[in-house]
Amino acid sequence: MHHSAHSSVITPRVFKVDHISHLEGWGLLLLLFGIEFLANVICGFVINRAFPTFPAALFNLEIKVLAYVAITLYCVRRYGGLRLTELVPTRRDFMMVGIALFLTLWIFGLLIGPERIVNQRHEGLKGLSSLQYVLGLFIVVGLAPLFEEIIFRRFFLEIQREHFSSGMALLITTAAATLFHIDSFENLTVVILGSFLWQGLFGLLYLKGRLITSVLTHSLYNGLVMLLSI
């Protein structure tokens, strides 16, 4: 069922298929998890034998991005291409990103303290060499946010909007993205709370702004985490 109200200049509907089941979104996430798992098994075997000293944290980041790229290509092929204008920032985009980062960091500082803003899944990046750290920074700040936002917001959220209200689609997407980003059971409450708030923010910025708005905010947040992980 196509909701014409969801088509706009802000979030244009570019799906080339007439009917999309909301279950297809969950299928994309399962496929993403499967590709990541398979790549970890295959590439992990090669890395362990050929480069046993290669940093595990950097390897995991590369595998994640590989999976993101594969799913993005699949989504573009199945549902339609992305418009380049969605990735070109305007002055309004920069203003929204700045305000969002200021408010959320202030709230985080009040609620949980600056030291807990750091996402523990990047702890392994502390032992990297300078060259490896630059590569990790490029992946975490550049590639990962771009492909994550394309998958979770541009496609998964829009698939949900085909069947639910924007608010419900945002809630579903935020919960799904939060579950997908739980890499550790240590400080689980803080991890879930932080991830849910930030994933919700990315989705809200996408709905109220454009795709580039959520991408830039996601990139700056990841950059902050990387800096705090040094």
C-alpha cells in the first residue's frame, strides 16, 4: 500500500516496486547480519593465517562496512537509486546538525556523565598504530555512518512508512538499529539507552531534514567517540 503523503522533497519516495511488505525491512537486516557473519568466518580464517597480528577491532570495522556496502547495493538495485541531492548539504542541514549535537551532548552530560558517552565497542582502537588509526577513523567517521543511514533510514525506515505512520516507523527503526548495535553486555542499560537515544535522533533528523542531515550527525558523533577512545 503506497502512502502518497510520505512522498516529498524532503524524503522522496524512489522505490521502483509497487508493493513492499514491511517484513522486507526485517529481511534486509537478517541478510545484513548473515553477510557480516559469513564475511567474518571466511575473512577471519584468511586473516588469522596470513596476518595473525592484524588488529581485531579494525578487522571487525572493515567487515561491517563490507556488509553495509553489499546491502546498500542490493537495496538500490531492488528499490531504486538514491538521489545525489539527498547527500549534498545545505546551510539548513549544518544548522540542524549543530543544534542537535549541542543539545544531545548537553543532555548526555547531565544524565550519564561525559565519561559514559564513549561507546565501549571502540575500546580496541586504542592500541592501533597511527596509520591503522587513520584507516579506522575513515571507516568510522566516513563510510560506516553513510551506509548505516542509507540502510536504516533511507530504506528500512521508508519501508516501514509504507505501512505505518512516521512516528511508528521511527520507533520501529530506532529499536531495530539499537538491537543491531549491541556488541557488549557490559553496562547494557547505558549502552541500550545511549544507542536508542542517538538512533532515534538520527531517524528524527532524517524525517525533519534530509538524509545528509542524519549522515553528518552520525559522522560527528562517531568522530567524538573515536577521539574519546584515544
